[in-house]
Amino acid sequence: MKRTRLILVLAIATATLAAGQTPGSREFLIQRAKSFELNTPYVPPPGDALEHHTAGYAKIMCSAVFITGLDPDFAAENVGYFTSPYAERKKVGKPVIDRVNKTVQITLPNGVKLTAKYLGDQGCVTLPTGKDSVSYQPIRIKRNLPDPATQAWPMGDVLPKTPLPAEIKVEKLKQAMDAAFDPATGLTAAFVVSYKGRLIGERYGEGITARTPLESWSMGKSLTATLMGILIKQGVYDLWQPAPIPEWQSPGDPRSKIRIADILHMSSGLRIRAPQDPDYDPSGPYPDHLYLYTGGVDSFHYAATRPQQWPPNTVGRYHNCDPVLINYLVRLGVEKRKEEYLSFPQRALFDKIGVRTMVMEADPFGNFLTQGYEFASGRDWVRLGNLYLQDGVWKGERILPEGFAKFVSTLAPSWEADGRPVYGGFFWINGNGEFPVPKEAYYMAGAGGQTTMIIPSHDLVVVRLGHFKGSGPGDRAFKKALALLMEAVPRKS
């Protein structure tokens, strides 16, 4: 941050404190953001809100049935309220499941039918109204990995039969495993724990196995950061360079100054509306944050054409435009090398660390929507967490650039200025002690309580996945389980 900007930030902080506003409070965040705001217009997403909600509902149901394998009635009641709030589901027809054609169809009150279709390795997508196909050619993803039943963990699923390390308090570990599933209303689907890379505990909900792909929501943002990290390691991008988004390259475009690091810090400053905004009004227009899931448009172009609301690296906001833009850069970087885009994550990352269940969904134009549309098993999220616990190195191969794990787990400057010590580089940080683990812990997080917690001080990776409706009691159960794990596993000396 430049010296003049730092002086301005300090002056604003002093003024707001004098007015009785606490850093991190809603009033502080609103006032501070206003002080930096640029004079640009806000144009809300086009279309009808109920149609967007229902597009999200159809996609959620399609994924729940054809990827996870859930019962449709259970899914309609319990899964994925984020892009399809429960109250909005009651306004439309019951989802009609076609298991032969692998579609889900929902009828709006005006008679319009919305159809979500399962596309195999690209998961599900809601077709744009009036269309019966997507605007790209889905492909089958080749996984260059043997049967996991024939390969030892972590590359496969064969677990060691030797006793757990002597330093682990087995009774406390058992209590932690029990706590993660208590009460049953928490709807915990998977709880998996690794210590020094070894699985030391795992349990699954009814009908869920070690290989079941589960809704993961915004944990996909951390996956998106990982793909960018790989391209940085390969020399395609530099973390601190201005982001080469094509739509920003006109002379004088202020967005040309936004760096890749600013986007990863959720600090691009682009103007969209999101439910997490401190000044968010639910009665206002349908939020762009959700439209980037449900709009049925080229999500990359939509995000890239949003105007600047604040200068980059001044205001931190949890906005889906930022991970969408990193995915845009990933596609541009891969295709510039004349490589196939949809299979890039498997060959560049998943094949290297033993991930077999990950399904990354796309918009109708074949752009990954891993700001939250991805599914994977508990074990596969543990694998990704361990890549970071091992500083981006896997079996002697450096997959992520040196220092990248530190970057994503270090507090973003704009979030620090906001008085919120909780966000790094598409990873959350336990800087406010939200969880009963050391404040240095960092984690992938998704709506409904999906979490991959990385605790370097204890050599732990802890994954909790659950069904959305149980997020309240599920969160409390997860915290209780974490507290018990802190007693079960010693801190590194």
C-alpha cells in the first residue's frame, strides 16, 4: 500500500473510531468503503429473480441426484439453499427427475419450464431458457490413476494397518469423531481427519462413502487459487502482475491496474452486489454474486465487464466476481498454450495428488464455476489440504510455487484495514478465533458448513462436509469436535 493511501486509511480509521465505530463493525465497513467509492454506475443483473432462484434449484437437484446420488425428496428438503432459498422452492413446481435423460425440470408459476442436465464429467448445468443444449462440447475427463483400491494412501485408498502414533490420545480422538455427528440434525455427511498426512479418523453419514462426491460450495474458491498457483509455478503468470483480462485492456481503463494478487485477496474493487455486503438490502435487485451461478450467461465476460467501485487493494469484499475472474485467467493461460482447458485440473493437479472424485461444473459456455459449483469426497478434500500443509510439495514434487501457501494463509491488506483478520488468498484465516484452534490455522470454507481446516501447528487437516439444512447445529458440532482434536493431538514442539 502506498504511503499516501496508508495515511488516508489511518485518517479514516481515526475518524470512524472517534465516531464510536468499531473496526470490523457494519457501520465501520460501510463508512470506510464510502470514503474510497468511485463514481461508477451499478447496473443490476437482467431477468426475473424467481427464474434465477429456480435455475439454481434445478441445478442443485440435478447435482444432488446424478453426482452425489441423493434421494430427490431428501435433496429438495435439505441440500443447497444458497442459490435456491428454501422459501423460493415453495413458489415453483416439484422437480421432475428424468433418470433416463438425466435431467431435472421445474415449472415456474407462469408455465415456463427450466431444465438442468447432467453432462457427465462436467456435472450439471441449467440450460438457458429456450435452449436445449449448451454452447460448448462437454468432454470425458481421463484420470491417469490406477484403481484406488490397489494403491496406498494418500495416492490411493489403501490405509496402513499399523497402530496410530503413540502421541495421539485415542479416547479424545474417538470423542471428537462422535461429536462431529451429534446432534443428528447437524446432517454431517463426512468427517475426515489426517495427522502428518495419515488418516487417523473418518466417518460418514447414511448412504455416504469415502468416494461419494459431496456439495462443497465455496471451498472451490481455494481450489481456484490452487489452479492459479500451478500456473504461476509454471511461469504463465506472476502473482503481482496486473491481471491480463482482455476486457480491461483499453487505454485508460482503471481496471488494468488490478493485480492477480488483488483478485485473490477478494480486493479487486469491482462493483457487484452480494448478500455478505454490510450494506446489502435483501429487497433490492437480484445479487450479481448469485447471478454468476444462475444467470446462464458467459460468467467470465459478465464478471469482467463490471465497473470499478473502489481502487484495487483498498476494500475487501466477499464477491464471486473475483474467483470467476481467476478462473477466466486460468482458461486464458491454458488455452494460450494450445492445451485442453476442461481436463487441465485433472492432469495438472488431481492426477498428481490422487484426487479421483472431483467434479467441477461449468456455465453453459464451458467456463468453470468453481466459486462454488464443485463436488468431491471427504478424502479428496483432505488430499488438497495436505498439499498446503506440505507447502505445495507432494512426494518430492513442488506443485505450487514456494511461498504460495504462506501467501494464501496471510491476512489480505484490505481486510486488515477493514478490521477483519479473517481472509487471505481465497482461503479464510482463523484470525478472530472463530474456531477453537490456533489463530494461525487457515481453511477452505463453503456455505452450509463445508470446511477443510489446515492446522500446521498440529500437523492436522480436518474436513467436515454436510447437508445445508443442518448448518447451524452442524457448525456447533464441528467446533466441539475441533476442540477435542486439540486435546487428542499434541502441538508440534
